[in-house]
Amino acid sequence: MEDNLRQLRPWPEELTDDRYLLDTLMEQTPDQVYFKDDKSRFVRISRGLANRLGLDDPAEAIGKTDFDFFSGEHAHAAFADEQRLLQTGESLVGIEERETWVDGRVAWVSTTKVPLRDHSGQMIGLFGISRDITERKLAAERLAEQAEQLAGQARALQKMTLVDELTGLHNRRGLQTIGEQALHRARREGNAVALLFLDLDGFKQINDTFGHGAGDDALRAIAEVLRAVTRESDIAARVGGDEFCVLLFDDAGHAATRIAARIESGVLAVREQHSFPFTLSASIGACEVDARTPGSLEEMLSLADGRMYEHKTTKHSRPSPAHKTAG
């Protein structure tokens, strides 16, 4: 066959000398080429790998293993991969290996390892080639970090647009965004939904008599109560100047009655706790829809808002908000 090749292509002798080609490859390639026996001991390595291992002569690696050059973390992982390859005969192609060195350095290589067989087909070892991809990997990690930072900034910006700055509850936009999704999910699961609509009584008088700072304190107090009495599955929001709502999902019908009562008692408790110079109270309206009732969240808000005003107008007596609570 060699004679035929020489006749067809008058190549230099070196190009048909397999040993010369292998020696040249092992000496000149910048990649790390190596041959190992079935114990994962080096039989031969390229000049490029010798340089990477800090060896003056590639022959110095003969009989040694990864444990002689790398940390246990990398050496154990590489050894396990190679022994599995020798047991299964399945090549490892283009895998990314994280090399950790005894001096603390970390590098990345793209590696291919294939079985080495004798003339009878028996596996006697393996050979592999690795290429340093550390810079590429670090660049990818930097891009990933930057992407995560941008995503975090986007999430923070979105949160800012969905959260009421004064109370920390969802704002109306946040309620619409999260509430509509939750409402859709509840309907798909066949669950009823309830909504409580709250209005802070006498808010204008509080602002006019005690100043807007007192009005802000009143709003924060209501938000404090809502956070204390609602459950993880509920969604509380400030939807207007002195208007709040709570969307209830788990056992919505019964929960609406219980949580409305807790809100009322919570408002009384927080009023005493903060010793406000004004009466703090709220009117509450409620509505409930089952899974087969059509309509939007906005329509539920409108219905509960109407019932809240019915509650407000039917209160028989209410201290003036400008009058300090007795006691």
C-alpha cells in the first residue's frame, strides 16, 4: 500500500513515516496529548502537556498519574471517568473538565478520551487530548454574572413598579399583574376566590387635622395589620390613596369572614399600640366568586368597593377621626 501511495503522490518520506508523524505531533502540538495504561498511569505525553505540568522532559511523566500533579478533587474525578471508560468502552468526547491544582489554581479544559486497544481488540489503556478553555470559560462566567446582575436589576425595577413605596404592599399595578395570574390559576384548579376591599375611615380629616405625616402613619398601620393577618397564599395591596384590598384563595369563603374580623381587631390593637391622636378604623366590603363565575379582577374590585361603601354608610356610630381615642 505504501508503494502505491508513493507512486500516486510523490510525498517526502517523512509524510509516510507513522512514527515520525506521531513524534512530530507530540512535540509540536500546543494541545495536551497523552496515552495512559489501564491503571490511568501516563505512558507518553506531549511536550505541551509536559509544559503544563511543569516538566522539562515529557518522559518524566511516565508511570505517574493525575494524583501526582493535580489536587485530589480533579484527580479523583478524572480517574473515575477513565475507569468507567475502560469498563464500558464508551469514549468521552468534548467534556469540560475543571482542573484544580495543588497550589490552588483552577483551569478548564475541553477533553476527549477514547479507549486504546491492542491488536486483538482488547482494551489496554486510553489516549486523550485536552485543550485549555480557561479564558473562554471565564469570559462565559463573566457574561453569566453580568446577565444575572442585569436580571436582578430588572427584577428590582419591576418590583419597584409593582410595590407601593409607602406601605411596602403591592400597588394597584402589582395587584393586577399578580392577582390576574392567581385568579386564572384558581379558576383552572376549580377554586373559589374572595376579595376584601378596605377604606380607611376619615382619612381626609386625619390629613387636614394632623398633617400628611399622620395620614402616612395611618396608612402604614393598616398595611401592618394586613401583613399580620393575611396568609402566604393571600395577596394584599394598596389600590388607592386610602384604599386597600386582599385577595383570598385557600378556603376563600370562610377565610374572608375570618380575616375581615382579624383586620377589624388588628386595627383596634395597632391603634392602641401606636397611641395615635386620631381614631383609626376601616370599612370593609367583600365579594366571592366561584370557579365558574366570569369576570375580571377589576370587576371584583368594583363589586367589593360598592359593598364597602354600604358597610361605611350603615355604621351607626363612629368617633370623629380628629378626636383622640379614650383610654
